[in-house]
Amino acid sequence: MIDTSVLVAGISGFKSGRAPRNPSAELLRDWLENATFTWLITEDILAEYKEVLRRLGVRRNLIGEIINLLREEAELVDLQITADVSRDPDDNVFCACSEQGRAAFIATLNRKDFPQKRLSAKVISPSDPIPTTRRPRGRQID
């Protein structure tokens, strides 16, 4: 599971043909090149990614490429329920997706918004080792 903070930081440090310039960019590149983990998404998570990237001035065509790639390669979780887990209400969808999708981890730059005691997934920083994922890429979880 990838929090918006990691996606944004990764994009800012990701230049085509160059080595990634920050741990978030390294994590994204590793996913792209080696399928090192299963990226879980929901429609609400994709909407947040789009809205935040747009607000930060990322080009529309790049946002479209990112969202299309995630629709093709990430695993869509159809959320059945959400709960107030995070102190940031916008992060509750990430918490619910991680629980219902049985995520091995949540990568974030805002650990305080993801209370480890209330989550099964390990809350990590992009520079931490990636815990083992539980399933191959590309299937929908209901």
C-alpha cells in the first residue's frame, strides 16, 4: 500500500533514465522494474492521487499515465467498510484498503497518521525493507 505522500515524493525524485533521487522514487522504480510488491488501490485512493497531483501542478498527461498504469498493474480492492482509524480522515481509506486487501505494509512519510496498533499491515517508511507481499499483482479483491 502506497500513501499519497510516498507517490508525490517518488514522482519528484523520479527522472527517466536516471537513478532515483530519494527513497520514495527508489521504491516506485523497484515496483515498476521488479514487481517487488502488490500495490493496492481503491477508486477513492486513485481520486486522491489525482487530486493531490493536480493541486501540486503535475502535468495532466503525466497524471493520466500514472493513473492508467495503476489501473493496469495495481490490485483494486472493493471496500466493504471504512472506519475512523487515522487522525487524518483522508487516510482512513488507505487504512481500510490495507486491512481488507490484507496488505503486508503501508509505505508513508506520515507514520503518525497510520496507528500501527490499529493496523495489521506494517507501517513503514520508503527507506525501510519491504515486508513480503501476499499475492501476485493484478487481481481484484472484493
